[in-house]
Amino acid sequence: MRLGVRLGSAAVLLALVAAVLALRGPLLDAVAAAAVAVACWEYAGLMRRLGVAPVGWLLYSLALFLLLRHAYPSSWPVLEYGLGAAVVAGLLGMVLRPEDAVQTGMARWASAVGGALYLGLTLGSLLIVVNVHPGAVWTGYTPLPGSAEHAHAAQWLVAVALGSAMVGDTAALFTGSALGRRPFFPLISPKKTVEGALGSLAGTVLTWAVAAPLLAGVPVPHAILLGILVAVVAMGGDLAESALKRAAGVKDSSELIPGHGGLLDRLDSLLLIGPVLYAYVAVTGIV
């Protein structure tokens, strides 16, 4: 993989993310929905190689429902509705094809629900944070509007989170290439090193410590703690997708993006950030 192509693709993706986050609203929802649909397609391809191809209609519909839960009325118990429907409709649909149900029906159902949670629930958490109004009062799954102490603080917070993960990934590449000696989870990703992981941690935390206070008004202690949390879950998300690809016997989830492979290969380190950032903002009320 050529370093220049990788960095160039990362720069383009970061610019696109920044532009869409700045606009927010329906355009962001549409872009996120398209991204999740592509990621679901790539995920389904990987699972098909493992012999447990997810039920397509269930995977895509549940992933999109969970992704866009910020747009539903705040009185809706969204997770109960979505997961309840997935259990009832998914299992009823499975038994309507007895020959499939006996062989791989339950595995395919679980593959679809797991994929929807992996892709739709995680990115949907980021959309909730993007749409937070500063000073919001959290109730149920969504915040109620509050005072505007820091304009666009929520968008900046998500931009810092995504940008810091990309900075961490680049830092890991450089430090791992220059200093890497000790393997880091070699059974999952043999090329990753402890030195690269430490470089990723340093790059992510530094980005948070500098950018979050300036752009989102986040106090430095919160910024540093968030940087550590984001670094850990970003590396974990990367390793989780690497494990899936290794099990499927492929190098990339697809060949969609030059220098990066598939969209899922680019999103892997970003997915788990959503639930962590959502929980942190809901508990602390930092924006």
C-alpha cells in the first residue's frame, strides 16, 4: 500500500466529513445512510465468506432504522421498537423457509441483527451527538434543546472525534514503520506493533487536548480523558474488523477506496467511537 495514496485518501475523506458535518440536517442523514448501506453490503460479503450470510432485508432495514433514530419523536422507545421488530419479524421470516431455518436460519438472523448493531447503532450514536444543542437536557434517547453557549459545539466535538481517530491511525503508521519492534495482537493483525499503538494514543490524545477546548469549548481534563477513550475504542474497532477479515480470508472488505480498500476498512476505527461519545456527552453534559 503506497503511503502517499493512503494519506491522500484520508485527507479527502476528512475534508468530506468536515463539509457534511458543517451542513448537518437531512444532507448529513442522507450521506450517513448511504455510507451505512455500503458498509452493510461489505459486511454481508465478509459474512458470506464465513458461511453465515445475513438476512438482507433485516440487515439493511434495522441498520438504517437504528442509524436515524435521532430524527424520531423523543417519546419513541426506539431500541425497543427496532430490536423488538427484528426479533419478531426476523424469526417469523426465518421459519417461513423451513429448509433454511433448519440449516443456517438462526445464524443468518443473528448475523443480520449483529451487523445492524455494529453499523447502524454505532454511527447513529454519532448523529445523536451531532444534533445536540449546547446546554441540552437529556431525556430518553435524545436531548431537548438548551442554551447556545458554544455555537456548533456538538458538530465540532464529533469532528474532533473523527479527526483524532484519523490522526491516530496516521501516527500509528509512521511510528510503527519507524520504531515498531514488538507485535500488538499478532494473531489478528501481524503488522501492528505496540510502538504504533502508543503513537496512535499520543496522536489522538494530543489532537483532543488541542482541538476540543478551542473548537468545542471542552475543558482540558475532559478533552484528555475523551482522547484516551477514543484512542482505545478506535484501535479496538480496527482490530475487531481485522479479525473479521482474517476469519473471512481477505485483506480488504472491498476495493472501493484507493489505498484503503473498502468503506468498512475506513470506518472500522470510527464505529465504536459513537456509543462512547454519546454516553460521555449524555452523562457529563459537556456540550
